[in-house]
Amino acid sequence: MHAATHTETLVPYAVNAPRDAPVRAANRANEHYEALLIDHLDFIERTIGHLARRYALKPWDADDLGGLVKLRLVADDYAVLRKFEGRAKLTTFLTTVIQNLFRDFRIQRWGKWRPSAAAKRAGELGIQLETLLYRDGFTHREAFEILRDRFEVEASDDELETIATGLRARSSRRFENDSLLTRLEAPDRTDQILIDDQRSETRDRAERALREVLAGLDPEDRLILKLRFADSLTIRAIAESLDLPQRRMYTRVQRILTAVRSGIEGRGVSCDEVMDLVDRQA
């Protein structure tokens, strides 16, 4: 009897539930995760700052890392935060996430770094010194100071110089200049005309789609995109210039980008085609 009664009370509710109930439930969930992110934003920034100091990131690299972490945390309706199951403290979970994002950021920016045999023979100190000198591009004096400040190394300059002398200089990534590229064999003239026509048609479609999507945005949202991507302002600078809360600016930028992506793809244009258009106009 109890089971039947329970079923009877559920069925009318399910039938009469508002059609937008799933949407409202999703919105409430997003608001919960947004509040969770804002409550822990100070911790997130301290963790990013700790990584930046420990690995002696340049200021612009630290800023890029911070932007990446915050955008990843709000991407896809806070997909990362939704994976938190409460088995550990949220701060522990966030620390792991940020460290993993930093590892991916470092590999993407500088490539996967492997210490040389000479550095391994010199031990942990040799590996740290080689990384600072030949991956991060610091001078000997800068590297020595970082080792003492960040890693509490007590070795003298002479001792560090001896280790550095035993490390073979490693070549950095090279980017070919325009003069070399122009010496590459050009495609056949007929093929080039077809390629140019296809590119022109793709550019026109991408430009039209981007213009339509941007025109449909709220004027303030368009301004935020301009300040972030055309003027290269940081999230903090944008929030200050518009007198808006910085903590909510990260989630707002992500929502704008999600809307732009959806609008562009809905018009049959890929985001890669739009990015190619933007790069050509830059």
C-alpha cells in the first residue's frame, strides 16, 4: 500500500512538471558552482601565485596561466567543479586541478622538457639549474638567485658555475623567419588561384557569421570582448575599467565566448575558420 501511494504521488508531479524545469535546475546548479568558485577565488589566485614564484614564471606567463585556470574552471558549465565528489577538501581538489593545468600549460608553451644526461649526473641541483638556464632562458646570475630564493640552495656561485659549465647548452625552439619561408617552392599557379578562391569564400562566410553573432550581443558584452581580445586587457583591468566585480568577470567572459561559439557554429562556420580570420586581420 505504501509503495502504491508513493507512486501515485509521483506520477502527477512528473506529468505536471513545468517544461522548463530541467533548464531551471541547470541554472540553479550553475549558480551554486559559480558561488563556489567565487568563494575560493582568493585560494585559487594564491595557488597560481605560488606556482608562478616557485617556477619563476615571467609576469606575462603567470598572467596567462591565471586566465587559463579560471576559464577552465568555468568552461562547459563548471564541468571541472562538477567532478568534485567531496572525498577530500575542495582546496585539495583545486590544488590538484591547478597543478595539472599548469603542467599542461608548461608543456604547450615550452614543450615537454627532459633533463640531459649531464644534468642527471649532477643530481637534482643540476636538473634545476639546467631547466632555469636552457628551458626558461635565465642568465647564470638570475638562475643562481632563483635557486637560492625558491629552492633554498646554499651552494656558492663558484659551485653553481662549476655545475653550469658541465651542462651542454641546449638549442631552443626555432621559428623560421619570412625570408626563409619565401624560398620554399611555390604551388602551381592554377592551384594557387583555386586555393585563394576557397580561402576568400571561407573568409567571407566567417566574417559574415562573426559580424552577425557580435551584432546580437549585449553592447556591454561586445565591449568586454573588444577590451579582452582586441586591446589585450587582463580580466582585472576590464573589471576595473567598467567598474564591475572582478570575481564575476571570469564567468561572464566564458558565458560570452560560449554564446559566440554556439552562434558561429549554428551558422555553419567552425571556430577555427573564425580564428584564422582574426589572425589575418591582426
